[in-house]
Amino acid sequence: LHTEDDVFLFPIEGVEIFILGLESAAVFTDAQGLFHLASVPAGNVKIAVNGLVATNTPADIFFPEMVMDANMMAGVDNAAMAGHEVVYLPRLQSQILVPVSETETTTVGVDAMSAPNLPEEQRQFLTLEVQPGSVVGMDGQPVAGGGMVGISTVPPELVQDMLPPGLLQHTFDITIQAPGAAVFDTPLELTFPNVFESPPGTQLFFLSFDH
């Protein structure tokens, strides 16, 4: 990681950055992926990193929007992600997005493109069930047409630094994407492959990142 041939080291240009509640002061990343927010309030803020509007996105790829929780200290330069000068957005295949039915349950799965680090026999068990009309937009109304939802695995190198101290083992990481959605008003049902080949009844840990 972080070498000249690093496939993850791709500066994203034109990403919209703003603090929730201060949208009018949004800035955009330059050709090197750099950005700077001035007049930032001290204390806890939510920083939105909107990769959906990036201007140098490769064909058939999209970068998602991520909202991060951050604590700003007065009188010093603050990093968007605590302790790290770099914010990573996963590079996602556009084809992972599946239309959600407005009349019946939609099952979203993965393939060799969206989950290359899972064996074929395990991919069939990584699924997400979305109920009709459950994808709600920023206006509080169901997304017109039902919305789009997708799953993709994420290279573990991109999340290693975000793991709790002392947690050394994490098998695979995924991201669930629903562009234009604010919330699912009916809980999603998610299944995972048994990558540890653990016997029935074994208790395993799952972590969800609240950025």
C-alpha cells in the first residue's frame, strides 16, 4: 500500500466536501484529491464526502457518499478522519446496483466482479433482502421507482486503520450502497457465508462502521 503501483492510491477529483448544516460552504477536491474547509466550528461535526459527483471517475465505476463523525479542535488543522490524513472511498462497480421492486421482496447478491475475494461457492450466501417501498429518500418519502441497492466487498487494507485497537482478525469487509437513500424504513435481512466453516450455533462477531 502507498507505493507507486498501488492500485488503491487514486486521487479523486471533484468530490464534494461539506459539514452537515453548512452545505453552502461546500468545497471540491482538486486534481490531487486535496481539500480544505475553512471556518470550521469547534466540537463534534458530521463531514459529508460525496464521491457521486467526482469528475475523474473511471468508466463503469462510482464512488459513494460517506458521512463521517469528527471532533474539531479550535486553533489547529484538523484531519477529516481522526488520526489519518487520508480518506478512502471504495471504488465500486456500477453493475452492483440492483433495482428494488415496488411490489415484492428484492434479493441482492454478489458475483465475481463485486466480491472477487470470496470463492464462488461462498458468494451465493452473501445476500441482502430489501422489502418493497422500504428505500426512503432525503425528503422522507419512498424513492421513486423503488430505488437501487448493491453490495460489494471492500479491500481489507482500506479499513484496517479504522478497526478497534487489538482487533487483528477480520475476514472480509463489505459495503452496502443505495444512492439517493437516507434510510430503509423496514430492516434489511443480510446473510453471510460461513467463511470460518464454524459449526451450527457458533457465535461470531460482526462490526458495522459508523463513520
